[in-house]
Amino acid sequence: MDRTLHSPKDSVPAGNPRRRGRNALLTTLLLAFPGLGALAAETPEVGDIVERANLAAYYAGEDGRSEARMRIVDERDRTQTRQFTILRRDVEDGGDQQYLVVFSRPSEFRGVVFLVEKHPGGDDDRWLYLPDQDLERRIAPGDKRTSFVGSHVFYEDVSGRHLEDDDHELVEVTDDHYKVRSTPRDGGNVEFAAYTTWIDRETYLPLTTEYEDDDGTVYRRIESSDVEEIDGYPTPMRMRVEDERMGGHTEVQFRGQEYDLGLPESVFTQRSLRNPPRDWLRR
């Protein structure tokens, strides 16, 4: 995205004294700071950065499987746990995706299933199956930023936020990170005013995301860590979500991550809500 504004005054002959002075200043800066020119040439556009971060975080491989252990700590330091398996299939790289999340522990959550059909550029389809009530519940688009099974993780955090929902600005480049500030295009549909993401310059993984309220106060933070390379893909093995509005935090530890399993489309249908694909859930 070219943010440079051009005016008629910029169109001056090459021999113009003002241009010669400007060129001399640029030459001086490049001689004084040799890395300046290389940095400017190597820094991608913000649109490319967020697209690559989205691919790194949610589209590694053609599909994937992971086991997750979730520990929820509330504002009174009380602890709950959840254990589940995540199956994911890409319909199109960077485009439509399918997710199936099947809970195994504790006993009161065993058999709970979450199904997602992700449609970038449109509304995602989400269903939740509650075995105790034998109830399939369709999750409305307006509920995507609500608690996922009582944790500090939101439904939208599981499959990712659509890039088209926000305007993005590259605000800083450090030795290790791209710092990107994102502002929702429709602020009435979300609880935050903006969020800032620190994206690793080598792996393009978004490692820290901070959400702000209207006065600029950070009230929610997501951190991904313990990155390991699995099947050639850098993969965070731990996630922590803190939310001052809710109080407390949630930690998720991943294990058994695998990619490119050849998961069939039939796994990601509403039929799997009541009859999860056991063969694909076991290692």
C-alpha cells in the first residue's frame, strides 16, 4: 500500500537546487546509517505482513491435528481444566477452512463438539453440540467474541479473525518484530477499539496481541510461546490469554501436533457433532 502523497511541487527538473539538496541529505543519511536503505527495501507492505501472519498462525500445512490442555484461572484464583482435540482442514490456502474441536475431559464436557466453517469475507458458520442436552446450537455471528467453553479464549480466537474486518497500520519495525496496529471497520460489532500485534520477523507468527478500549487502555492480551518446528512449520506450543474485564487468565498447552494428515472433508460435517471421527482423534 503506497501511503506517499504526491503534489505538483514534487515534479521538478533534475537540476533543481531543491532536489539536489534533498538527494544530498538522503545520501548523507545512507552513509551515516548503512542499514537504513536495506531496511527500507526489505520491509514488506503491511497488507503482506498481516496476510503472511494469518497463514503462519492458521494455515500451516494442508490440514492439522493437535491435542490441547486448557487451564482456566478465574479472578478468585479458582481453577478449571478442559482437554480437547482440534482437527483443521484448509479448503483454500488463506481462504475457507474447516475446524472440528472435540472435548474429552473433564467428564461434564466429554462429548462436547465445536464445528466451524470459516468463510473469509463473509460470516463463519459455527455450531456447538451439547451431549447432556442432545442439543445442536448454531452460534450467531454476533457471539463470535464471547467466551469459549467458559474460558478467556473467544470463539473467534480458535479459527482467527478475518483480515478484511480491520484496517491495518505498520507502526514500528524492530530487530525482531513487525508491530501492527489494527482498527475494526465496524466498531459496533466488537468490544475493543483497536489491537496491536507483535509479529515475528523470521517466522511471521503473531506472538503477542494487545486489545485496547476506547481510552487506549490495554485490557486483554494474548501471548503465544514455546515455538517448535514441526514438520517444517514453526508452531507455538503454548498460549496464554489475560482479560482484565473478566479477571484471571487461561493457559493452553498444545501437544501431539501433526500436519498434512489427509483429513477428508466428511470429517467436518454436522454429522460429526453427534458422531465424532474417532479414528482421526486418536494418534
